[in-house]
Amino acid sequence: MNRKIEEILKEIGGEDVPAEVHKIAEETSGKFSKTLMQSRKIVLWENILRSPITKVAAAAVIIIAVLVGIYQFGGSIDGTSAVFADVLEEIYNARTVTYKETFYPGTEREFTTEDMIIESGIVRSVMADGGVTIFDFNGGRELELQPASRKAILTHRVGRKRGKRLFNYLTWVKSLHEKSGQYIGGEEINGEMTDVFLVDEEFTKKTIWVDPETNLPVRVRVLHLANPDNAVLMPKMRLEFRDFGGDTDESMTISISTGSGGIQEEMTTVMHDFVWDADIDETLFNLEPPEGYKVEEKQLDVTNRGENGLIGALSFWAEMSDGAFPLVINDLGDPNKVRPLLNDKFDRDGDPREEFNNACDGMHEILKGLMFAQERKVDGSWGYAGDRVQLGDADKPICWWKPEGSETWRVIYGDLSLGDSSERPQP
């Protein structure tokens, strides 16, 4: 390869320039005598971005093309850093996005939301009924606006330490195809050719259609699969405000996920109609409730209580079931069984709002306990015998698991005490 090109590559990426960059640069460095620079905008007669390559490789090759053109026209190559910055801004520095997301959880229940994300990663979703949800991942705050009733619910998620690396949903959407996406070919979307990538995980199948000129998604389809063997790892449940005497159609849905392991029922979501770098009014992302709205402020405890959370869930069930435990641990995630228990416990003909909120807190705790149990099941070291135990049976194990790296088993007994056993308990 031309020594000048090697120097450019080294300046762009140091010693860590990917092999694909060298390969593409070698194949394409002779093709750009027609490269022009017009008003600091890069114009290529040959569009190498039609190749299924990464953002860094694409940027590097464009830079090479530009600099080769400058070199061939007798210019200087001292401007590498400035050109690199311009290229990145041109092809991959989107600061906002709007799109629609359609959910297909069943033939009678499809619905679509209209979503916006700004550079900070805050997401605003508008539902079909006009309701609005604004979620700040890093701040742990969620604002729900109900225009019909002029009501605002501000929820603070507490109990979990936030990491130093903050999550940015905009960045996540932009880079869906890059970390583990397999290029599977090209496909025309709305009259434009796209590169298609597949991210194939055990219980999630993502297909991403990417604009090869910008390296940004234009369509994303995600198939979420259920886990028939190890049970769900994303328990989900919903409560209705009216069930507690409320006078609106308000509901609360809670789901808990570790990001893998399957869900309760198969579902497909499709993100479409992307508009990158849309002109968005950032005041729409304000998490301060607007004037004229009645404000309800509450906390959602997202503390991971571990084994104590499972004990709490089993205790609730036994309390509401005359001392019996769930026949199978998955009953803790069955809304047909849990919702009546929550209604019986919290619907006392008092303040509907307080009762509903307390029931939602109880639902959340039950699902967290179930999540802990299901994580142990996936580890393959889980046993359950709740169908043979009554509350108070101190010598009978309800469930047991072997923590990773441990020589002993952790056991929950019928009196809801915790213990250790050197041998696997027998029901």
C-alpha cells in the first residue's frame, strides 16, 4: 500500500486500526482521483459506503479518499484531524431521532407509539390515546402525562446505585447493529437500498436495516422469544386503577428484566419511520409537570433484594392463601392468580389512589422475588417443592439453589427461614 496511506491510517487510529480498514483502504485508495472538496462537504463520485463495514472503517476510508484526492491534486495532508472530525460529524453525529414503534403482542392488541430521543438520551413516547411518557434513564425519573384528566404522575426510581457509565438510549439505537450484527445482505426499503444486519441471541432476534450512507438504522424488528425450559426471565404484570375504586382507565404495568432469558409470551416490536437529526423542541422533554396538571409524585423502589425478595413474595402468597405456597414458582408471575390476591389484600374501600399505589408496590415486590428465583433456575441449580409444604413447616424445604462457586446449598424452609445444606435438599 502507498506509504502515505499507511501514515494517514496511523494518524487516524494509532496502532489499533482494524484490519478491515487496511484491506478496504488498499482496495479503494486508487479510485478517488475524482474526489472533490466543496465548501468543506465531502463529495464522492464512488460511494464506498455501500459496503457492509463499520462506522470507523467507513470514516477512515472516506478520509483516505479525500486525502488521496488532495495528494493527487498536489495539496497537503496535514489536515487529517480536521477532516476526520468533519467526516464523523457528517456521517455519524446524529443528535436526535424520531420514529414510530409498533408492538405486536397478539392479534387483538397491536398498538403504536410515536417516540423521540434527544442527545442526552431522554425518551418521549406518545400513546395512541394522547398520553405521554417521558423517561430519563440516567436520572431515574419518569413523567406520565394524562391530558384528558390533566394529571401528571412523576415517579422516582430509588434503591439502585447508578454506574459511572451512564446509559444513553440514543447511542444504543444508533449502534444496534455494530457490536454483534452479522451482515446478511441488502434490501430495498421505501425505494432506497439498505444494508441488513442480524443480531441473533438466544431469546432475542434483531433485524436492523441500515442506511449505508449514514450508518444509521432506518428500520428495526425485534422478536422476543419465550423461554419454555428455564421459565421467563422478564416477568410482567398489570393492575387496573378501577379495580380499587378508581374513576379513570389508568393502569400500571411493571416488567423486570436482566436483558436476556426470554419473556412470558412471544412478542414482536418494529421501529420504523426513522428521522435522524430531526428538529425537536427540547422543552418537550422537561420532567417538571406542566402548569394546570394535578401532580402525583411517588417513588418506585428498584432495590435488588435477592433471596430476601423471594422470601417476601412467598410470604405474601402464603398469607393470602391460608398458609399454602405456590404449586409452582411461576405462579408468582401469573396475573390470573396474583391480581385477585392483590385486590383482596389492598382493596379495602378506602382511598382508591392509596390502595392502588400499595397494590402496585406489592406487585413489584412479587415480580422481583420471582426474578431472583428464575435467575437461579437458569443457572441450573434450582429445586422447588412448595406444593408439599405449608407455612410453618420449619423442617421442610420450599426451594433451594447452589450459588455460583459455593460448596453448599441455600435453602428456604416452610417457616420462611434461610439455611445452608452441604447436600442437595430432598423434598
